[in-house]
Amino acid sequence: MIKTINTIISVLDSKKAEKIRVYYPAEQSSIADYIVIATSLSPIHLKTTMVAVHDELKTVNIRPAFPLDNDIESGWTLMDYGNVIVHLFLEEKREYYDIDAIWAKFEIKDFSG
């Protein structure tokens, strides 16, 4: 699973996503082992970043539990890979929903795998 997280972070970084955060709530929540949150710069950037993460994980036979959310106009998309959930936001939506606050105590400050 660490390899999956590293792959996601690498793709997000290569696509210039901002404010990438990794949370590990597994010991206190059954929702996922890891939650990755990042900010996209525009709706088009959000979509291309989402597709890039999806395509890269597909090359190593990792598929989402549910179809990708293609409603990029909402400013928030979620990719559920079972034990890993990836949230991509536009800045204003990330600030508005502030889900980072929910997971803050589980943040991994230095994720080097």
C-alpha cells in the first residue's frame, strides 16, 4: 500500500497539484487506511490530475471501487481505491468544506514510505 501512496503523491506532484496531504486514520476509522487530499488550480487541472492518477494506478492493476466522479464543475472529486481515498479540490472548495480539519490529527508530516 505504501507503493500506491507513493505513486499517487508522485503523480500529484508531477501534475503540479498543491497542498498535498496524506492522512493515516486506519487505527481509529474504518473509512480507509489512507486519505490523500490535494488542491488543483482549475477545473481542467482537476480533471487532468484525476485522470493521471487513475491511469497510473491502472498500469499497476489498481482500480477504483466506484466509477470516477466526472463532475469536475463541483470543484471536488473523489477517487475511492478501497484502502486509499483521494480527494482533489479547487482551492475555494477545499477551504469551504475543510475536510483537512477532520483528519488533521492523522496527518503524516513526512511521508517517505
